[in-house]
Amino acid sequence: MNVIPAERGGRMPASREMFARELDEPTPAAETPRISPLIYILGIARKRKWEIIASVVGCFLIGLVLTLLATPLYTATATLEIQRESQNFTNVRGAEAGSDRAIDPEFYETQFGLLKSRSLAERVVRDLRLHDDPKFFELYQSGIVETGFSNGRPIAAQADRRLRAATQMVLNNIRVDSQRFSRLVEISYTSPSPDLSKRVVDAWGQHFIAGTLERRFETTSYARKFLEDRLAQLRQRIEEAERQLVNYAEQQGIVNLPVEATGGTGGAPSSERSLIAENLTTLNQELARATADRIQAESRLGSSGGQVAEALGNPAISALRTSRADLASQYAKMLEQFEPDYPPARALQQQLRQIDRAIATEEQRVKGALSQVYRAALDREQQLQAQVDGLKSGMLDVRRRSIQYNIIKREVDTNRELYDGLLQRYKEIGVAGGVGVNNISIVDPAERPVRPSSPRMMINLLLSLLIGIGLGGLIAVLLEQLSDSFDDPAEIPEALGAPLLGTVPRAVDADPLILLADPKESMTEAYMSLRTSLSFATEHGFPRSLAITSSKPAEGKSTTSYAIANSLARAGARVVLIDGDMRSPSLHRMLELDGATGLSNYLSGDNNVESMLRRSGHSELLLLPAGPQPPNSADLLSGDRFERLIGELIERFDHVIVDAPPVMGLADSPLIASKVEGVVFVVEAHSTGKSVARVALSRLRAAHAHLLGVIATKFNTKRAHYGYGYDYGYGYGYGRQSGEGTE
């Protein structure tokens, strides 16, 4: 009996013809489902989740252990301000700083480089004597402690080596950071000792400032050297000229006195005057004063006796004039009432005359005194005039003798001016090279750290988690790239060039035969779906003879062969299942049947097929075991008896299913495949290599086998790429409670 419609209806529908052509032709790569990169990545993460979790946990534990075992480090930080320009308060032309400009990247990059220079680190090491301190090397666990010290004392022969090692350690732990859009620079030093960190940072800033001033002072070293040579030359020339000047003055009897410059600083002499000139000046000044005194005395002598200052200021004359004024006043009042001949009036008049005579006598005495003053002034003037005239002639003689003296003196003065100017310049350059306003200052000095800066537990653990996630993702991607198995059925058409007939889920902790006995199981549903796909494989429906093979053992071909045969038998078709794997038969053991005789007996010449057939659990399904293992099964299959067997069984049964041996390394499967109507290739998902499957299919094609398609067995939906849609299962509609809606 045949229950497949194609066997009863003659020509199959157009849809079946189209499907048959699709099964015969390789599926184009363009028809392979495409997914987005994000979904692909999520699929890899879900598939390789245990590798990723192991990586994350491992990195987290490693980070935790390293953090707990790490030595606490302390960081001290100081802030410096670096100005672009500095003012030179000596105001020396050529020594002053350039004009103030905007922020100069080159200048600040240079300063940052100097802050991280080896010379600065060496100065700090020498100042703090770190290279002679064994505790410093012990903090960094350096081997210098054993080789550079003896009983805790430094070895002199290893001084340079200790200095280089200490300098490098300091450089490795110093950090210089600039604050953007500002002139502030942060200097940080990290060490296991908080006191050491503070000392190094403080010394670093101080030595950087000192080094900057020293470099500025050293820039004028060439000018100072040149000025020193010139000063030595001028000093020698001044000494020679002064010696010549003194000798000439001694020979000519020239005596000059130094004259202080008006407004000069420090009372330094600016010129000289001869002794005669000095005397002449003094006498001439005295002569002028004597002449003035004489003129003044002559003027007072020519005045009326009572009008001179001496008379006006004489107390006797003043008293007489006061008395006369009183008497005159009394006399005037008396005349208003009496005549001049009145006796009291005449008495007053007589007293007035006496007072007038007394005043005249006093004025005459004053005039005599003025005359004596005039004569004394005249004599003094005449004497001074005579002395001045005598000095004039001597002055002319001195001038004649001072011509050569002045020439020599001018040379001395010129050399001295040059010497003083160069000496002042030398002092200014020396001062200007280092006493300008310091353009580097310490804003915030370093404070002793009270908490370690590292290790930081939370940051390290978070970093460990991130590294673990990244490493796990990398491992997952690498494993995915290195994986050669079929993790998703959608890869089969493109990789093997054959259509995918169906996907069989993996049986977890259960016997496949038990699962196949239950029509509600997903595995049973999968094979029923596979049977439906194969019913469109040929023009007459399900192939009359079908071989099931795989590339290697244990891929599920025997289970697939039995499941297809059992599904056909349940549909009412008469089916015979042949165990074609005579090298390693398994169907009779799986079905718990007698396998003493079977295929190998028939191929060896025994024609009693009926005695070899075994009934299985279904009445419409018979099994032809493999029989005894022959010496060489390929020789038996190469003859025409296997093809004759297939013909005989097709006459008696609706379908013949052959469980063929694996293809790789054996000649049995190509021989069987060439003698049946169609071949189904079984691929174990997540296990069979793509390259192995390609080689196996190429061998089948070389044997002119009619490949109907590929079946993916033992498929695990959790390991498929996310988004392909294979996780819906085959148990749709089962397990619902009564009353629920249907779709």
C-alpha cells in the first residue's frame, strides 16, 4: 500500500516540480539569510557565553589578587606657575627680557622638557643624597642594595652606578602635567613612602627654579669674560698713564687740587685745578667782596650824618630825638596860650637848643667812624688787587706748563671713564643674568599624602571587568572564526552547495527511540517535516530507494534512517530498512533484533532474503541487518548483487531505506549511493567540519550519486547565531491548556 499522493496521482503539481528543481540545484549564496553585525555579535555572545563569563571571572580574580598584593603608593603634588616673561629691575639695555607676548607653545614645551630632564633629576638625587641611601633602593626593590652597599654603607667605587640608577628611578616616577589654558604646571611624584614623595617634589620645584636662574646667569658668561679682559687692559693703561702724569707734575712743579663734581655721587672727583688757580679764584672772590665793602662805605660816608644807618640806629641819638620831640610838643602848646617871650617858653626853647647841639655832636662822631671804615675798606681792596695781579702772571705761566700735563691727564681720564663704564657694565651683566624677577614660583607646595594613590580597588576591579569583557569577546570571536563546524543550518547551502532538507534537534538525556515513539516530541516532528520535504524530491514523490550517509561516524545517520523509515511506516507505506554499514552495524542492536544473517550473506550469494528480514516494532517496517562482518565489504558492494537486492525489495516494498556507512576513508558509501534513487547527507551540527563535509560530498558527486539534500542533526538552538529563528521548536500547539486560543 502506498499512502503518498504522488505515487497515486501520476504527474505531480507544478509546485512539486519547482521544489524538485531547487533540490537538484545548489542554493545560491545570495539567498543565504543576512543579519546585521549587531545581531551577529549578540549571537556570538550568547553562543560563547561561558567562555566570556570565564574570561570576565578570571580577569576579575586576577585584578583582585594583584590589587590586594600590590604595594601602596603615595603621590605628592606641587603646583608651579611659569610666567612667559620676567622683568629686569636693573634696566640694562640688552639684558632685559623680550616684550610680553601671548602664550608661546615652544616656550612652555621647552619648560616641560626641562622639568623632566635628567640633569634636574640628578640634582635632586644629589641634594637629597638618595644614591647613598640604601632604604631608597629597598623601596623599589632594586639590586643595587646588594652590589652598591656594604653593611649599609655606600661603596665608593659604585657611586656613579648608584647615581645613575637613582636618577632613573626618580625619572620613572616623576610626572609633569600642564593645566590647559593656564600657566600652571603640576609636578607629582609617586613612591611607597609619603615622606619621600613630598621631599622629592619640594626639591624638584626648588632646583628647577635655581637651575633656571643659573642658566640665565650663564648666558652672560661670554660677555663677562670679554669685559674681564678689557678691564684688565684698561687697568694697566690707567696705571701707566697716572704714573706718567705724576712724574711730569713733579718735574714741572704743578700742584693741582681735586675738585668735586657738582651733584656727583659719592663725592668722587671729576676734575683737578692748580693751586695757583685755586688761590686766584679765592683772592678774586675776596677782592670782589672788598670792592663792594669799599663802595658801600663810600656811599654811607657821602650821606648826611643823620641819615646813615649807624646814626639812625644809635641809641643815644634816638633818646635825644625822643626828648626833643617831647619838648617841642610842650613848647608848641605853650605858644598857643603865651607869647615867645614868656619865661617858661624861653626856658623850653633853651632846652631845645641844647638837645640839638647834643644830637649834632653824636652825628659828627658817627661820621668819623664811617670815614675810618671807608679807609680800611680802601686799603684792603688795594692790597687784594695787588695780590690778584701777581697771581695772574703766575697763572699764565702754569697754563703754559700744564699743556702736556692736561694731555696726559685727559688720557688718564679717558681710560678711567672707559674702565668705570666697563666695570659698571660688567656688574650689571653679572647682576642682570640672575637677579631679574623670577618668572617661576611655587603656587601650592607639596603636602604629605595621607592616603595611597594606588592601588585603587574600585577602579582596578572595574578595569579588570572591562578587560575581561574585551578579552572574552576577543576569545569568542577567535573561536568563532576558527570554528569549522556548522553552528547554524543557514550556513549549509552556501558552504556545501546543497539544499537544506531539515533540522533535527538534539536529544538531551533521552533515548532517541523513545522520543521517536512519541508523535508529540520535537524530534518526531522534525523527521516528519523531513519526510514531507523528501516527498517533493522526485517526480513520483518520496524516493523509492534512499541512502542515508554522513562524512564520519556517530553523526546520527542510523537514527535518521530509522526515523525516516518509521515515519513512512506510520503513514501506511511498506518500508524496508537496510543496515548497509557492514563494517560497524548498529541498527539491529538499536532495535534489539537478531543480526546473525543479513546483507553480507545476500551479497555473498545467499538469495533467501525472506529469512534475513526482521520485523521491528511496526508491522509495516522491516529490517535487513548487516549480517556477519565480511573481510572486505567494498568488494561485495562493487558487484551487481546489491543493485539486484534493491530491485527485488522495491518490487515488494514501497520504499527502501539504506543506512550507508560514513563516506570518509571508505568506498562503501559511494558504491551504495550510485545504486539508489537518492542520497541524503547527514551533518552533525556544531561538530562536523565544513571542509570534511565538502570532501565527502565531492566523493558522492564523483560517484554520480543523486544528492537530494542535507540534514542537520543534533542541533542545539542555544548555540545558533541570534536572529536566525531556529529556537521556535517543533512542539507548536502541544502542551496547551484547554480553553486556550489556537492560531
